[in-house]
Amino acid sequence: MLPTTRSLRLGFYTLAIILGAVLAAGLAMRHAERQALVEDAARANQQLALYANSLHTLIDRYRALPAVLALDPQLRAALNGTVSTEQQDALNRKLEKINGAARSSTLELLDRTGLAVAASNWRLPSSYVGHNYGFRPYFSQTRTQGTGRFYAVGVTSGIPGYFLSSAVTSDSGEFLGAMVVKLEFPELEREWQGSDTLLVSDARGVIFIANQPGWRYRLLQPLSDSDHADLKATRQYDKQPLTPLEYQSLRRFDDNSELARVVGPDGTADYLWESLPLTAEGWTLHLLRQPQVAFEDTRNAALAAAGLWLALVFLLLFLNQRWRLAKMRQRSREELEQLVQERTRDLRTAQDGLVQSAKLAALGQMSAALAHEINQPLTAQRMQLATLRLLLDHGRVDDAYKALKPVDDMLTRMAALTGHLKTFARKSPSGLRERLDLAAVVDQSLQLLDARLRDEQVSTVLHLTRPAWVRGDAIRLEQVLINLLRNALDAMQDKPCKRLQIRLEADEQLWRLTVTDNGGGIAAEHLPNVFDPFFTTKPVGDGLGLGLAVSFAIVHESGGRLSADNHASGAVFTVTLPIDLEAPVSC
Ligand code: ADP
């Protein structure tokens, strides 16, 4: 079976969510690693500052020594002329003693040509005495500037060291020679022993101090030709071979901090490489540390990021679902409202139609009665006219006038009847709310049914409060009354003694109109249904079952109520309508 578009889309979304989670985890891992490296670098930097401090302290301790010794009168006197063997011996012993006390590596006294006239190591085979060091930069520096300093591998001893020198001058300020102290760093290198690699490089990038074997005399950058020439002239690193240290920067944090891949003496490894320039000496101190990023930290960061991503996705999905649900609810509410409006409109149209068809039905039923009603006066009038003709033939004009009166009356009544029928059949606009007297509506309805009331010998009892002002549509209310009266007459059809009672009285804010008959009442099981459209107990052709339904609607429309009930011998229909309190307009 082919997968549906829906399941394809679902698969795509799932894949996108998983990819997002993996991406978030990957990014978080990278970030965590980087963060750990940056923190490690900051820690290494602090340590580097401590190491730099210890180096400075060491150098500073000896910086003043040659200057102080250069003031010694014995040394100055010795350099003033040629040094005798006894003088040299005395000087050697003196320097040896001071060197022991100061715990420096070596002390030597050079004459104005750079020849060592005395040295603390005079006893050793590597004694400086008798050697000339005029080629060393510290000597020329001392001659020209008064002091000098220089790191170099001892040409005699082969031991590297830092030479600090001070000029020995005559009273007149003439340069007589130089007092030199040599410091060696093996002790410092031992002190720095640890897991980190500590290096000191000179201005040319030559590493000359290292706490690990194999790093010393490596080049951090290629030497120029002039560098080569200088090194040769000063014999700074003497016979030591200088080999380049290969490294490649992987990531740079700042000018003095980076992650680098170094081909070191112990093989290739990645190092966190921190540098600190030592401006006083023109050197640079380096700390190389193998980064240690905790696996748990990065894993936790990755899990947290993936979790966060999933939570975010589910939150968005949840919100989206809610929003769609709300939109759907809103749409169905609108649809329902529209439907209700449509139905209400339809209902009103249907109701108007019902009222009209009920009227027409009533009209149809009434026409038979009307034909009878009109026929009777017509026959009477024909007979009356024959009488009139006879009276006129006999010249009895006065009697003839008298005989005209009943004809006139009968014609007036017939005109009233037909006029009323016209208004009854008219389709009146719904919602008419004219001020009208309910008692007059009762009168007019009774008048319309007068013939039937008389024919069926119904005794009618009226208790009408006049005027009974209400607001509504007179024709429609009249239709209600006619329906109620006709139903009462129908119910009393087979009763020998027919009694119809109509009451109209005020009850607080309402007019209460009751129509009571003695037709036997409505069966209890029918009572809840009498107002339903098309509910009828009458034989087919006699009843449509619309009268009460339409009447109910009309009364409601006028703001009133219509109810049905039984009394001892028949039914009672009650119409209540609000009393219209507005005073009639007097003109
Ligand atoms: P129809 O008169 O065409 O049957 P109506 O809606 O006017 O329709 O009346 C519905 C039914 O209510 C009648 O068929 C009848 O059963 C009952 N009914 C109405 N008025 C009375 C009454 N005065 N006495 C007894 N039953 C009545």
C-alpha cells in the first residue's frame, strides 16, 4: 500500500524534530567544549602569571649584586693597573667567598678588554680566568650603557645562564672593566616540574628554558640571516643545534592564548598554549597544557540542549493545537449562529404564512355562514320591498316610510359585515403595535360570529371592563378571539344548553381575558398539545389544527400569554396582555 500524504508529512516532521534535537545536542557539545577550553585557558593564564613572578623574583634578587661589587675599592684598584698573581689570587678567593654567600652561579671580573682577571670558579677546570669575553653583548652593553644583561650558553663551561653585569669605573668615570654575575636556571626548571610544559623563549623565538627535556633550543619561528650572523658573533647558544618546533594553530582565543597541534619531543599532541611576554627581559614565557574536557560535562550539555529543544517543539505543537482548536470552535460557533439566524428567519416566514393560511381557512369556513347571514336579510328585504310597493300603490306614503327603516338597518349591518371581512382577509404586517381597546376587539369578533351564536342559541354572558387599552395588532387579536370563540362553539355543538362566558378584567399590570364554555373541556392527555400546530381532534375537513398555534404566536408577539385549562363543565382559555398605561391623545 502506498503511504498517504498525511503519514509522509508526519514522517517528515518526526525526522525534522529528531534532526533538530541532534543539531541542538551537537551545537551544545561544541559550545560546552569551547567553554571548558576558555575556562582552562583562563586558569592556565593565572598560573603563567605566577611562574613569571617567580622568574622575575629570581632575576631581581641578583640584579643589584654586580652594581654593588663594582664599587669595591679592591676590585677597582686591581683594574687600574696590571694585576699581579697575588692580587689575582686574592681577588679569586674574594669572589669565590661572595659567590658562596650570595648563592649565585659564578662571579667574574673582566678588564677593559673583556679579559677575565678573576672569577669565583678559578679552582675548576672550566675556570673563566684568562678567557676573553669581549665578544659577549653584555660586555659591550656595559661599556656603553654601564650595565648589561644577556642569556647565553657558557662558552667555557657549556652551561647556559643569564649574565648580569655592571661597569667598574675610575673616580673620573673612566671605564675600567665589568663585574659579571652569572645565574643558571636548572634549579628553576626543577622547581617548575609538573604536568604542564613551561618554556621561556628569547626575542628571536629561541626556547632557552624548559621544564621538560627535549624542548630547549627549539625555534618557535625561523631565524633570519642577520639573526644567524648575530648568534654566531655572540656565540649566544654556542654549539647548541637550534631546530624548529613545528606547530599549527587550531583555534585562537586571543593574542596570547590558542589551541595548537604541536609536534613536540614526545610526539604530536594538542595543547592549550598560553603566552606571557616578559617585557623587562624581552622574553616570552609559555605554558603548554593538554586540554582536559570532561566527557560528562559535554554529554550533559548535549542532553540538556536536546531536552530543551524537544520541550520547545512540544510547547509549540501544544500552542498550535490549542490555537487551531480555538479557531475551529470559533468557526462552528459562527456557523451555529448563522444557522440559528436562518432558522429564525424561516420560522418567522412560516409563522406569517401560517397566520395567513389559517385566516384563509377560517374565511372559507365562514363564507358558508356568511352566505346564510346575507341570504336571510336579502329574503327579508325582498318581502319588505313587496310590502312597500303595496303600501305605495294604496297611497299610504307614511306607512311606506316606516317600512323603509328596517331595510336601511339591514343594509347597514350587511355593509359592516363585508367591511369587516375585507380587513380580516388582508395580510397585515407582523409586529404592528397600535393602541387599541381589547373590549372593542371582543365586540367585533362577537359581531362576526353573531349569526352562529343566534342559530345555535348560545347564551352569552359578558363581563367587559371598558376601555381596556393594550398595544398590538387589532386584526390579529380579533383573529385570536374568533379562534377561541369558534372552538368553544364547536365544543358545545351537541350540548342542549350552551353557555359562553367572556370576562375582561384588570389583574395588576395585565388585562386578563377569559373565554369559558361548557363543552366538556379538553381531555387531560391533550392539554399539553393543544397549542401544537396541526393538533386537532376534529374530523378531517372540519379542523386544520392551526387555530390555537397561530393564536398562541400572535398573543406572544403582542407581549402576552395564552393558556388553556379545564373547569367543572368545560374549557377556559385565558389571554393576558400588558396594560397600556399611556394616556389616550386628546384632540
Ligand atoms: P382546530 O380547531 O382546527 O382543531 P385548534 O388549534 O383551534 O384547531 O384546536 C386544536 C384542538 O384543541 C381542537 O381540535 C380541540 O381538540 C381542542 N380544543 C380547542 N378549544 C377547545 C374547547 N373550547 N373545548 C374543548 N377542546 C378544545
